[in-house]
Amino acid sequence: MSSITGVSSYSKYLSLVRNLSGGQNDINRLSEQLTTGKKSVDLNAYGPEVQKLLDLRAEMAKKDNYIQSINTAAPRVKATDKVLTSLESIVSSWTSSTTFPFQPGSASVSSAINTNPEGMKVAIDPAKSKLTVGAKYTVTAVPSQQGGNGTFDVTVTDGLGGKTTRAINLGTTPPNDGKGYNFNISGGPGEGAMLNLSFDTLKAASSSSFNVSFPQADQVKDRAEGAMRDIQALLNQRFGDRYLFAGSRYGTEPVTDLLATKQTSKITLNGAVVNTDDYFEVTINGQTFSHQNLAANPKSLTFVAQALTAQINAANPALPMTVSTSNGIITLVGNDPGQKFDLSARVVNSATVENSVDTPSTTQAPTAALPQIDRFTLNGAAVDIGDTFEFTVAVGDPDDPYNQNYYTRNPTAPHDLPPYQAYTVRYTVSDTDYAAGVNNVGQVADKLRQQFATLNPAPPVTIDAVGNGPGIALTSTANADPVNHPNRTSLFSTSAKVTNGSLENTITVGTLPPEQDSLINVPYAEPPDLPFYDAEYLAKGKNAEAYRKSQVTIDDNLNVTYGVSADDKAFQTLVKAMQLVRTAAANPGKWTEYSTQAREMLTQATDQIRSIHAKVASDGATLETIKDSHTESVATLTERIAKIEGIDQNEVAARLSSAMNVQQATYAVAGQTQKLSLLNYLA
């Protein structure tokens, strides 16, 4: 083979190799176009349209960023819209008289529990009473400090700081305030209440109690507190990693307990006289304070209340409350809203003496020569303040008061018998007499003797002299008349009774219902103060940055400030209104005053929430509209970019198929010449 022929064959070989490489490059280029949908990823391939393509791409990137920003903000705006819809629904329901009636409803009064009905039996007439608040009322009767014997100082307390006392003696002038006695409560949230009480019995120290409630108002209060919890939950709604209404404090729950108020509780000591060894105990958050009255201590509830108050204030560590006392009532006020404390109290009264009296008996029957003598004895080792002793001497026949039946049965008897008459003397041991030495049944018997001796008109019976001890003897002033009245065997009858007083002190513990502060108009400042219900209100008071709202750029030179913060005046008005609703329900006596204010604020809150809701809805619509505009622009830009860098899929696919066929044929030819090389040619 000539050298020229050999060189020509190798040249063909090199040409074949170049063809294989070029064919593969064509396949790679066409495959890339088919995969990317673009003519080339290399901008140099577009020549004079490069700048135009760059501008279109930059514009589309900007539109995509706007859409992404809108997609971030829009869900929070929608969530805010839903919360405001729920809040509007709550406000709307409370503007209805079905949910929030115009009246608190009638009071419900329980039957009185009379601890010693023989000493005092009391009842309340709700129709004649003016009741203002739900409370447990305690009625205590003790011997009067001012009135005569048989007069009782009756004290009524409501356990909430209200108290009143008046002197009553059922044996003298009847009540002048209708059928019953009016007691006007002063002090505490129940001030202004008037209780019309009637007494079937009032002749010894005793106590009674009854409860007053307002079922309809209580239901309103429960519903209001439920609504306030719902409002709190809505204002603390979380969306993703942040609270919707927390402003710039994304991770801080913006609203604290909307029901939180400073707890105010009252410990009311009921009674009048404290006996030696009476034990009083108050427990606060598990810490116990006690006082046992000694013989040398003053015998007053005021002294006991002062002693307990001093102990509580001296607690170490100090209790988080302010404690004071007045008129036997201890007041405890928590330092901070929402800070609750457990409170209980009890009294262990010292032992009392149960006195009795023997049944009177006739120890000497009357004869023509002898008078009638009856005797009875008072029994007991001692007496208690408030015990009442009495006996009655009855002359004649109560079933025949003017002896007409007797004269009919005995027509020959002279008409000289006395008409029926009962002579009763009653003595109640008072604290003044007790201190003066009337502390045993002998002294009480002398008090009865003294009273009997002063009866006017005087009965036809005499009593033994003072100093004869606990046994009392009664002697008729006349003898029997067997000639004119042979069937008359008794000149008088005697009965005696002891009513032991239950002068036991009690303690009532009551937590006052929430009262509204005098601030009705919602305070608002720029920059805003933290509202009273803010989680950081007590710690910081002011935080101008706390409620900085979110801002988003959604188009060229177009920024949208969106969202609502928990300090918005609409929310402050709503919370204040619901507090007034709860206050009205807890204070039925001031229902009209508080409910009127609440309705006015609910109306304001309705308008204000609708206003911010409209702004939120408008923001949502703006975001949606701008997003749609950007989406359309992106579609247009995509189309324009596609015209520059886009390919015809069918054309590229056909060209790729053709290139692959050519390449396959080229590989087949190369297979036949695979052994041809420069080395084996030279060999």
C-alpha cells in the first residue's frame, strides 16, 4: 500500500471520530432543550435579546416576591377576620335582651334555719323586703344593753360587710313598720337592702340564718364569665409561630385573665358576747391563726377580730394581702388582680349550762283554815347569758273565763268568784346582770320574786321573800270557801318554764362579688399604654413597641399595614362592657345602673369592632386583588420570556430522534473500522 493511500485511510478515520463527537454534542444540546424547555441556558446564545430577557426575568422575580409576601400575610389576615367574626357574634348576642335581660329577676329566699326556735323563731317576708345581693344572712338576738328585761338587741349581718341592729321586745309595743320589723343593711355591697323580719318567738338568746340568691342574675353572671373566657381565648389566638393580636411581641400571649380582680373577702363574727374559753380560728392558704378568749380578755367580738387581724398582719413571710378590721368584721384584700387565696374560719364555743325547772306542785291544798301553796325549783349549776326563766300564775278557769258555766252548774253559789286572769313574770339573764352577780339559779329566782312583787294589778297570790334560794313558794291570799263553793278545790294554778339561750358565736366567710371601678370611658393614648388586661400590664405599664403592627410590601410603592393588636380601643371597650355585665349580675341591687352602662358600651364595642373588621376585610381584599394582578403579570411575563427562550417541543423531539439515528449509524460504521489505527498501519 502506498503511503498516500495509508494517509488517506487514517484521515477518514479521524473524520469519523470527529463526526461521532459532533453528533453526540447535537444530541446533548437537543436533550437539554427538551428537558429545560429553553433554547439555551447560556445567555450568550440569545444575542441581541439578552438584555430584554434579563429585564423580563427581573420583573418576574419581583412579582414572585410580591406574591410570596402576600401568601405570608394573607392567611394571618384571614385568621384575624375569622376571630373578629366570632367576636362580633359574641357582642351581638349580648345586645339581645334574651341573653342580657333588663331585670335581674326575682330573689329566691330560703326558709330560715332557727337554731333555737323556742328562744327565737324568725321568718322573712320577701314581698316586703328590698333585696340587693346574694348573701347568707345571720340573725342574732341577745339581751338588750339598753332596753328593759325582755328586750333583745337583734343584729342582722350579710357576711359581706353589711350589718344592722335594733332593739325588739315582743311583749311591749308591736312593730310600727307593718307586720314585721324592718332591718336596713349598711356597709358592703349589700348596703341599701331592707329585710322585713317577723318573730313568732323572741324570748331568749338565739340565732337564725337564711340565704338569698338571684337565680336569673346568677345565670347571666355565669354566661358573662363564659363569654369573657371566650374573648380571652380569641384574643390569644395563635397562628403559626406567633399570636395574632400580640403586635410586635410575636411570642408573648397578649391577654391575661379577663376575669381577674383583686379578691376581697370578709370574715364576719356573729354574736354579741364572747365567753371565756371561746375559740376562734381563721385559716388562710393553709396557715392557721387562732385566738382563745381568756378570763381577763374583753368579752367582745371586736376584741377577737382585732386579735386575729394582728396575728394575720404579723405573719412571716407576709401574706400577699391587706387585712383590716372594724365592728367585728375582718376585711382581706389581695394585693394583685387574679391572685386568689383560700379562706376558712370556725368557732368552738365554750360549754353552756342547760337549766331546767321542776314541774310546779301544790304542797298545801286550800281549806277553810289554810291557803293554797304551790312550789317549784329552778335547777342548774349556773346560768348563761341569754337564758330566760318564767312562771305563770293563773286564777280561774281559762275555759270559763267569767265563771258562767260554773254558776249554771251551781245555781245556789254566790257570784263572787274572780274572772280568769293569768299573771306571768319572765326574766332573761343579761350580760350586765351576769357581771353584777346574777350567775346562778338562786339569783335568778330572786329576780323573778322581785318582778312578781311589782305586778299591777296584784294577783291574789303572794311569793316568798328574796333570799330563799332557787325554790319558789306561792301562797294564795284567801282560803277555800267549802260552804259557798264546795266543789272548788284549787284557788290558782302554776306553770314554769326555762328557755335556755343559745348564745353561740358563729363566723361567716364571704367573698365579695366583683365591683366595677369608677372608670367607664376606656383610656387610650398614643403611643398606647398597655391595657389593664395585658399580660405585661403590671410589670411594664407602658410599651410603645408592644403593639407595632405588621407591614408588607405588595407592589411598587405600595405597603399594607395589616392585623389588629389586643390593645385596640374596640377590644378595651368590649372587655370593659363585659366586666360591667358581670358586675350588674353580681350586684342585682345596682342592676339598672350597671346594665345601662354595659349596654351603652356594648353598642360602642359593636360599632368599633365592625370598623376594624371592615379594615381587616378591606386588607384581605386588597391582598387578594393585588395577588391576582401579580399572577396575571407573571403569566404575561412567562409568555414573553417563552417567546424568546422557548422551543417547539415537537420540532426538537423530531430533530433529537433524527440525530440519534444518525449517531447510531455512525457508530455502526465505526464498529467496522475499530481495528484501524496508526500503530497497526505502520506495522
